[in-house]
Amino acid sequence: MSFLEGIFRWIHVVAGVLWIGLLYFFNWVNSGFAPTMDAETKKKVVPELMPRALFWFRWGAAFTWVTGVLLLIIVYWGTGLLFGAKGHWGVAAIIMIALVFAAPFIYEQLLKTVMKDGQTTLVGGLITVFVVLFLMDYWAGFSFRGYAIHLGSLFGTTMAFNVWFRIWPSQRQIITATKNGEPPDPALVALAGTRSRHNTYMSVPLIFMMVSQHESWAANPIVLTLVVLAGWALTYHIYDRAGKVKGF
């Protein structure tokens, strides 16, 4: 198990660097560069660049997610690390773990109903994060490390879903239209862009959940929710700065 954990962790980190690095390229570099190209340049550049980048992007996401689940099984579910002093396997724990994998479908419904615009997405997202953390801590009995990594897994699962079932299918049609010299469907452009931005916002607190498992000062659902908010604020700041970076 120690050998497998080491191998899975290695693949998880390498695939994650590949995935998130390309995510940041798309959102903080390419989003500012793409509008500077004229139609003829786009016809040449987009069909050559984007399929290559999206190939590594989506498979980086897949390998990150699969190895992440394997690490959950080995490191948390198969040991006592998941629970705090009074926690144990039971209905509550199973429901909260199931919630991690049901998250993309709940997220879809929230976006169609109460979280349709940016402000309600932010507020609704923070409320959802706090409720999930509170239930994992006080109802399911997860330890700090347990509920922190499962919140990260919830974000990661939703992000991987966006990559494979929203961003990639939309981009295939956008790339094809651009190659044919046709204007892409604005609805597809909006969908791919929105989900990519959501993934970018989720990725920053996700990285905290991955690398800060021993930060005892964050061992509270309220504090961890504030960490998520701080991560989103940092992401917003980088978006703002990225839009001001110009070419020569």
C-alpha cells in the first residue's frame, strides 16, 4: 500500500500540474490573446493550437481525478484518518462521501435555479461550502484532514465533470466552426467560458486543501470557508491583473 500510495501521489501531482497549468493558460493568457487575432489568423491558429492543448488538458483532468479517488481509498477510507475522535463509519459518513461524487449534478441544478448570475453563484457557493463542511465535521464526524480533503475532492470532481462534459464538447464545436470560417455558437462560447472560469475559481482553494493538511489554524468549518473566500478573492485579482498584461 505504501508503494501504491507513492505511485498514485506522484501521478496525481504530475497530472494535476498539467491540468491546472493549462487551465491557467486558457484563462489568464489565451483569453487575452485570442481576441487580438483576426478571422484568418484564428482559422490557422485555433485548429492547430487548441486541440493539442485540450488533449493534455482533459487527460490531465482524468488522471488527476482517478488517482485522487485511489488516494482517498488508500489514505482515508481504508484507515482511521478520515474520522475525528468520535467519528466512525455510518450512514452519515456514506452520505457525505456520496455527496462528493453527486456534486456535479447538484452544481448543474443550482446553476439553473438559484445561482444563475455571478453574485448569487459566489454567495450560494460559499453557503454550500460551509454547509458541506459543517455536516462533514459535526454530523459525519470527519477529522479536519478528512473534511478538508473531501471538500477538495468535491471541487475536483465538479471540475473534471466540467472539463469532460461541458468544456471539451463545446470546444470541439467551437474549433470546428472557426476552422470552417464560421462564427461559433455564442451559447457554446458562453458555456465553455463560464465553466472554465468556475474551474479556475475552484482550483485555488482546492490546492490549499491538497497541500495544507496539517494547518491546524484552519481546522474549523468557518475558517475553512473563509479560506475558500480568500482563494476566490485571489483568483479575481489575478483575472483583473491578467487582463492588463499586453504583448509587445
